[in-house]
Amino acid sequence: MGEADFVIRGDLCYSKDLSRLETLTGGYVVCLKGKSAGAFPRLPEEYRSLPLQDWGDKLVIPGLTDLHIHAPQFGFRALGMDTELLTWLETRAFPEEARYADTEYARRAYRLLTEHVRRGPSTRLVFFATIHTPASLILMDMLEESGLVCFAGKVNMDRNSPDSLREPGADASLAATREWLAACGKYRNVRPILTPRFVPSCSDALMKGLAEIQKEYALPLQSHLSETRREVRWVRELCPDAAGYADAYARWDLFGGEVPTVMAHCVWTDEGETERMAERGVFVAHCPQSNTNLASGIAPVRRFLERGISVGLGSDVAGGAHTSIFRAMSDAIQVSKLRQILAAEDDAPLTLEEVFYLGTAGGGAFFGKNGAPGSFAPGYDFDALVLDDAGLAAPFELSIRERLERAVYLSDDRNIAAKYVRGKSLFPAYKG
Amino acid sequence: MGEADFVIRGDLCYSKDLSRLETLTGGYVVCLKGKSAGAFPRLPEEYRSLPLQDWGDKLVIPGLTDLHIHAPQFGFRALGMDTELLTWLETRAFPEEARYADTEYARRAYRLLTEHVRRGPSTRLVFFATIHTPASLILMDMLEESGLVCFAGKVNMDRNSPDSLREPGADASLAATREWLAACGKYRNVRPILTPRFVPSCSDALMKGLAEIQKEYALPLQSHLSETRREVRWVRELCPDAAGYADAYARWDLFGGEVPTVMAHCVWTDEGETERMAERGVFVAHCPQSNTNLASGIAPVRRFLERGISVGLGSDVAGGAHTSIFRAMSDAIQVSKLRQILAAEDDAPLTLEEVFYLGTAGGGAFFGKNGAPGSFAPGYDFDALVLDDAGLAAPFELSIRERLERAVYLSDDRNIAAKYVRGKSLFPAYKG
């Protein structure tokens, strides 16, 4: 067995499936070559020679995945929240993103971001950068250095955007994308992802060219879908020939299928769009806090799950103010309850088990069949968090499930005692 | 000028009124005998001999008021959140509250609570205790010692409650209440408040007796009103002679008027009930997170404000998982947006200015005309927080309003550098 092989002992908690938790008090999870070899109530004989990291009664769970986050928006998170999506894009997001033409600014701002997410509970993140190739590479350099495993995408936008944040035509956008991709070969932990911002900001010629690039490089893709009612109407006006928002991607063959595709939001996704997502294996990045802050609505997650669609959670910073996917879990439960009371009483609220699954294995699956985090079952990438929840004290004994519920609602980065990505310790080294 | 007189310098922010903030960069606020003598851009000559506590560019705001919190529920906050109110009361709240018959348990649990809220952003809190006189006095002893200014109420409940948490009849409940009140004379910072739990758990005889006690002692009163649809229906069944939930209190003259009265929730309050609250000067404790967690609904706060009703914010721990009234502020904005999208498009969402007012001066007004916190305008009690928000870094300069918005969404107790209640420093002493 290799150098990076070890065993962790602690109070383990992970998802068996969407609706069931596995918990092991004083259990063992074995890491071999960066992957889980399984979790055990007693350590099997064959692993007893491996180094043991004994975290006592700390809670050990899989790392979390943030399926949707805008790197350049971290700087203004929790600002300008009194506005709706399209106004907010014009007054907050676009002007701030335009500043990333300045690489010095990008360096300063992305440093704040990467230090912050490195300390947080996500071990995997899927980032939007900006249209700027140099700044996108600065972000990817810093992420690579952080030890996190990420997708990051230089953004494409050539219409319906301010002069300061619009590429000068489809050809220029496509050329910049190829230039960016050519520079991405050096990364081990950060992979490029094709990132047309959303239909309104991408011309037909750009979409067509991106589809060609996607096939050439077999690139995954991320974008936005059916976030607000006003945006859905706008897409219908912009693309009168498309059968709807999803079709505005699908007609260019940019809607799932062979390559992993994730669409953020899907708040106003109707039956037809849901059907199409199920057929094409498109992931949903559910971003409950952003959908609340920007007054977008509440996504029909229960229906997605019933249709077998892959769903993960996104912070959508800075539509969301919080980077923590624990917060996204509790937000997802909370908005699902309000959806049931106010809009769709047949859709049962999400449970703790379900949102924990979405924030771990659910979103983690986007990282691929052979590199997925999110569970301690054998074969999963070994991404883990050690949580010191002693400060979340109760006057009585708590079960592991209760401790998990508390962590979901109350924990912050103070509670993260250690963090592992693909078997590597990000902090701190185990001291024994 | 007395010993406790001093001047604070910092970046000041407080409400002028419901919709306007006053901000002063490097401003001065003067504390004389525990009250604000006003905030000034330059320190008036007459105050220049007072000791100056210069907090540099830290943010200085009024202390926050938590208008509704259940002390015995702190121990199980963020647990059992996958249930609705009446089920949650039966399975979580009532069994846990029953344990406070044991004074040792109460002492251990209330110690956790009081240490936690002392470190948090609230300088004023309005507590429900339990039915137990000894445990209620233990809570009040600890609150008195903490330096916080509070109302706390021994709870009355003599029906529709489990055997372990039901007083043996109205007479016993009333006698225990008098016994409790007789022991409250020793407190300087903690005042008793009459606390019939809610209509379903109080018999007519108990209500009648409480009204007599209220008149005798001129006691303020707190209870619950129109929290869930199921509860509202239940009250109609229990009180067929009352015109509705509010009337079930009002017919015993327990619904505002001479003495301050606060009703938690008011989610399903209709026009008639709203009218009655306005007429009788009843305060609303708006508890957005609890109303979400327990699937109760979203209170029509915009309508309350339009009618001139006094509204403050409540954490409602443990319906709410978080004690911070900053969190209640952002929750209040967020649910108001969802209410507009999903239920009542004519009700404009709450703004940052509005929720900040509700969490400071709005709820603070419940503490009375001559002892109200919540502003730095002259005459208010000097309750203040010094916030060190340097860790909530941005790559650009922030205005004071932007820093406030960030604090509302992102701050936690790490950001509270100092805390003053009625001019007394709770922590830390200013070191110069």
C-alpha cells in the first residue's frame, strides 16, 4: 500500500442513498490511494498495519460539493440584496465582473476567495470565472494551489451585456476560449468547463462555435436555466424558434448527453423541460438562497428527485451570500417547506437525509464516475471533513444524526477541524 | 457628570426611522447615566472632558432586541426540524420542557443558554421559561448576572398538555404565578412578564385569574397568536364563543391596552385581527425562521407596518435554530421576497433599512418609553454593539450601509468586539 494510505477513526456519517444515512460511532474509514476502501464498525485485519488518525468522538463526514459559484462575485457577497435578478446583474454583478480585466485586482480578489473556500466545508466546487482569460487562469492557479478539486470556466458572453463586459463578437469569444483551454493543460486538480453565461448573453454564432469546441475537447458544460419568470419570458422573445429555454441550448446540442452538463437554478422549469433534463442526464444545481435573495422563486426539487434527475446544491455566490453548502442544505429544507405551504402542497418538503445527500454524493457525482466524492462507500474519492462540534453544546447526549442536523443548521468554519481532498490533508496535519 | 459617562467614537449606524439609516464615519455617541445624549459628526465642546473610547473604524450600532425566545428550548435548537408545529410541540418541545422540573438540569441547560446569548448581538431579550417556578427563577438569576436586560415569564398551562408539563388546574397555576412574582422583587435587570403559553393550553378559569393578576401587578404580557392554520382552527373549536384567536385573549382583557403586550408570529392574522392589534397597541414578534422551520407560513409584516403596528423580531428558539437577531433580519427580508413571489404580490418585500429598524428600535420599544434601546438619538437607553468586520473582507472600499448589510447577512459572534447595555460594558472593557 502507498504512502498516502491511512485509516481515520471517528463518529462517521454519510449517505447510503437519497433517503438513508449510515452512522458509525467510533467507526473506521480506510483511504487507499486517495479513494475510500470502505467504512467499518471494526477495522478489518488487512488494514491494521496502516497509520491510524484517531479523531476521537469528532464527527467525520464526506466533503461537500458546491455545484454553482461565481468566483468574481465573492467580493460583493451580501451586498445589494434588495434587488431582483436582472436589475442586480446590471447594477452589481456586471460592473464588478468588468473589473477582472485588471489582473492585479483579480489577484487580490481571488486570493480572498480561495483562502475563504479552502477553510470552508466544500472540497469540490464548480466555478464561473469572467470573460477574461488572464484572470480566469489566475483563479485556476490559486485553486490548484489550494488543494481543492474544482471545475472552473472562463465565461462566454457576446450580447446583451455592457460594453465593459462583452466580448467583441462570437469569433473573438471562441478564439479566447481556445486560448484559455490551451493554457489549462498544466492543472492537476482544476479542470476547465465550458461556460456560456446564459442564453441572453450568447449569440447563435457563439453557441454554434461552443458546441464545436465542446465536441473537440469533450468538455463538460455549465450554464443557467429558468431562474426567474422575467428571464424565461426574455429567452422566449430572444429565441422565438426554440421550444423553450432548455431548447435554446439543446438546438445547439449543448444540453447534456455525452458530456456532464449542469444547469443552475431551474426554478421555473416546467414538465417538458424536466422531461428533457431527465432524458439528457442534465444535473440541476439547486441554489435556494440565491433564488430567495434575488426573488426568483423556489425550485421544484421534489419533482426533479421523483423523476430521477441528478441534483446537487450551489451557493451561487453572490446571489447567495453564504459559501457554505451546510447553509445551502438548511436553506433547501426551509424553502421546500415554504413551497409546500404557499405554492405546491403535493410536494413534500425535503428532509435532512435528502439535503445531506444532495450536498455530498448528489453534487459530487458531477465529478465523474471514476472521481466522485460524497460517500465513504468503497470506490468514492476520499474527500472528508472532521467536525469538532463540541461548541454546539446540548444539555443531553446527541445521536450522530442529531449532531449532523446541528452541523447543517449551526456549524461554521470554526467547526471544521480537518479537511481531506482525495486523501490529502488540506489542514491541519494529523498530530496524533 | 457621573462615573458611567463616556464617549464612543467609531463608524456609527442607526435608524432614523423605519426606512432611513443615519450613518456617521468617525462619529461620536455620548453616553450619560446609561442613556444616549446623541450622536455627532464632531464632538460637542460640553462632552470633551468625558473619557473617550475610540473604536477606530469599527462599526458601532445599537444593541438588538430578541422579542421572542424560549429559554428551555435552546438545548435542542436545530434538532427535529423535519416536523410541523403541533407535532414538534408534542415530540420535542413539551418532553424537553418537562425536564426543567429538575433544577439541576435547569441550571446546567440555562448556563449554556445565558453564556451563549451574552456573547451574541442581543442586549434585550423577552423569554418564555417553563411552568416551573424554581427553574424560572434560576433562569432569571443567571440573566440578572449576565448584565443583559430582559423580560422573563414563568409559563402558565393547565390543559391540552402532557401530564409532565401541565399545572394541576387553574388555581394551582395562579398560585404558582403569585409565588413566582413574589420572588421577582430582587432583580434590577430582569423583569417578570405574564406568560400564558397560548390559548389551547390555558383554561378559561386560568385566563380569568391571569387577567386579575395582570391588573394587580400592572404586568406586561406575552403569548402566541395565529401561528399555523391548524392551530387557528383548533382555537376556533376550543373557543366557539370567541370571534377568533385574538378575541380568545381579548374577551379576558388580555390583549393589549394599558400594559405592553407582545404576540409571537401572527402568520395567519386576518384583517379583523390586524385591526384589533392596531387599536390595542399589541406588538408583533415576527419570527421568520421559526415560521419557516415549522412550516407555519410567512407573516404579513408589510401590512402590519402599513397599519402602524409595532413590530420587532424574534429568534423563537427552538422553532428558530439561531439566536442571532442579525439572522432574523436577513430571514425577514428573504421570506418577505418569497411571500411576494408566491402569495401576495402587492406586499413589497422588506428592505435592509426596515429589518434593521425592527431588530433595534422596533423591538426595543417594548421595553418602555423611558427605558427603550435601539437608537443613538437622545434619550434612548445606551445599548450598543461594536462590530469588528475586518474579516468580512471585500476587494474594494465599503460604505457604512454596505458594511451593515454584510453584518446582517454574514456576521457571527466573532464579529462582536464589544457590547454595552444601559451604558455598562459587558465585554471587553475598553483598553485604549
